[in-house]
Amino acid sequence: MATNGRNFPPQKQEHQPGLEHVMNPSPQFMNPNYKPAGKLQGKVALVTGGDSGIGRAVCYLFVKEGATVAFTFVKGREDKDADDTLRLLLENKTGDAKNPIAIAADLGFDENCKKVVDEVVENYGRIDILVNNAAEQHKTSSLDEITEDRLVRVFSTNIFSQFFLCRHALRYMNVGSSIINTTSVDAYLGNPELMDYASTKGAIVSFTRGLALQLAQKGIRVNGVAPGPVYTPIRPASMEESDVSEWGSKTPMGRAAQPHEISPSFVFLASDDSTYFTGQFLHPNGGMIVNG
């Protein structure tokens, strides 16, 4: 693999959320050398933003590890990606896992988050693993470009939804359940071009740590993953064409990650391999030292 950061051709998408099926080349959600071991057998998982990018890679590994999976997507925009992911999960589900479901939802509203949780529970009876992964971002060069409406929208999608979903899902989570929140290396390093996005990711770190302390005595673990640059649809949908081809070039490894390089962190935090982890973050970021 090239290490100069120029692994991908320049590309841009004009609307958000980004679409995986139009990316060239397609992100790699699957590692053919991954060996599942039934780590999530019998578990029920809800993954937000599971139609593409890191979310799709997580859903794929979860079903390979035996879980029953529900995921959310944005209706009218991400329908094809959601259909592709649903087909993928059906083809790879194992053992006594139930058929996966895709739930269309705008997660920036409490009512919608409750509906998502209710649908998962109606289908599967409970939630053992909640992955809060859905997010949006917009490139900016000045605070003057961040309007009140945009600020509210980004915070609603990226962090309000995590509060809402956790609050509703916890009613159906028992001892041994796991919550995993996706933040970003930007929460630790800052990002002058993604001020509102990076601010939400910092809020996710604090939320995760506080909720972990609140739920420790109930036997429910709360952790997070803080990826560095990853080749996913959010990048071409929010940045310039050249930003995609340069993506990851400033990391010590000199490249962006593929989604399949991030998803095993979620399997670890969802499984019994991490029973002494709570309030912690894993940092698959290509070698950036964040001391977080």
C-alpha cells in the first residue's frame, strides 16, 4: 500500500450525508483475513449510521460474530447504501441470529430516537449493544460561516442523539450490556476546519466518561472509539476534492485507514474481552499521540 497519503483519486459529493456506493474506489468494510469467534453470539445490537463507512464495517463484523443487528440510515438519501448493507448482513448472519433490520430516522430529535429504540425492542425484545456512530461535518474557515441553524443541526446529529438514544435504550439494557460512542481524533487535537464537528466530538468524550461512571454499578459499560482519518463517505461529502486524495498523509503511517481497520475496536468493546473497560477510548489513528 502507498504511504504518501495519495491512495485515493480526488472526489467530491455535493450533498450530505455522503454515499458509499458512488465512491471510487469503494471503502473496504471487510478484511478477508478476519477470523470470527462467536464473540457476540446471542447479542442484539443497534448501530446508528450503519449503512456505510465505519458503521457498515461494524455491522458486518457484529453479524460475523453472531449478533442480531439493527442499524439506522437517512431515508431518501441513503436508501441504496442501506439496502446494500442489509443484503450484506443477511448473507453473513450466523447461528440463531435473527434477520437484521434497517430503520430510517433523523436522529437529531428525541422523538425519533425513541421510535428507533422502540422498533428494535419490538423486533428483538432488548438491546445488548448500542453503537452511537451517526455524525455529520462541514468544512469551514471561519466562525462567521457557522450559522446558528448549522450549529444546532451538527450538535443535534452528533451529540444530542447520543443522549437521546442512551436514555431510551437503557430501559432495555441489562447487566453486561455495552454502549460504544464514536468520537474522533479531532476531539483531542482540535481541527480549525471542522470547529463545530470537533466540538461535538469533544462533548462525546465527556459524555462517555460521565455516563460510564453513572452506570458502573449497574454493570453496563460505556466506552468509545476515536478514529483518526478514515476513508468513508463523510469526507468527500464535506471537503474539497484534493482533501480526499491527501486524506491521512499527515499521520505517522502516512495514509488514511480503511473502515475494516477501525471496526475490530468496536467488537472488542462490545464483547466480554473488555469487561474491565469502562469510560475508556480506543485510538486507531495511524500513530498520532493524543494522551487521551
